[in-house]
Amino acid sequence: MTTATVYTTNTCPYCTMMTNYLKEQNIPFEEVNVQVDVKAAQKLVAETGEMGVPQTKLNGQWIFGFNPDAVQAVLNK
């Protein structure tokens, strides 16, 4: 089963593009707004070393930014 978590902020257009893409592809995901959830933001930076969003954890693999090709590559593994 595919599992995805997308880390976003309120003002990030690429975050919206990523969540819309996942919806269009019928990929279920959980959205975590790191602008609201400071602990999630700290955990994210500790795990990935990256502060930018969107960051998507898809089937255990990290995808940075809005990157449909990377999403498809993970799904095709």
C-alpha cells in the first residue's frame, strides 16, 4: 500500500501543486502543516536536514519540492 506524507506551509504554491498532483493521481496522503505544527517542523529538519517545503515522504523515500517525476519513480519501484 502506498503511504505519503506531505509537509507544507500556508503560503507555499509548490505545496499546493504537490497535494493537487497526489489527488489527481489518486495517491492517499496525510498533510502536515509545519507552519502550524512547530514540533513537526523541527522533526522534519532533524530527519532531512532541509528547511524548504514541500517535502514528501512517499513509501519511505523523501521527495523535495514539487517533483512529479520523482513521485512516479518511487511508485514504479
